[in-house]
Amino acid sequence: MPELSTDQLAARLVVIESISVASLGIMIAMAGPDPGKKRAVTTLDAIKVAAQRRLVEMRADPKEGETYLDDLLSEISENLGLLRPKDRQ
């Protein structure tokens, strides 16, 4: 694979981020009824704990990583209502 420029890497990260966030949101939304969004909250909390653990393991900047993580998890959470199938009446 040829060496990528900073702009090319940034563009690829945006695509990966978009696909990851959308895919995870769809998976949570399609899991079925979730009164009070308990299952969604539990899932997002587990993802946060796992990501925080990886940040420590990788010796990454915890503040930057957690801020970014919170942004992505918030985006998923905000979009769950749009992704859930509507009940047919």
C-alpha cells in the first residue's frame, strides 16, 4: 500500500468513524424493544469502559481519547431514535 498523506489518513478516519458509529447505532436500534433505553445505555457504558481500558493500555492521551469517545457515544445515543424502526399501526 502506498504511503498516505495526512489529509488522506484524516479522510479515511472520517469514513471509518462514520461507518463504525452508524453500524453500532443500527445494531443497538435493531435489537428490539428497549423500554427506558436500558439495554442501549448498558451497551454504551460497556463500550466506554472498554475504550478507557484500551486508552490506558496504549498509553494514549486519556483526556483527548475520553473527549472523543464521549462525542462518538453521544452521537450514537442521539441518533438511536432515528434508527429504531417505527411500530406499524
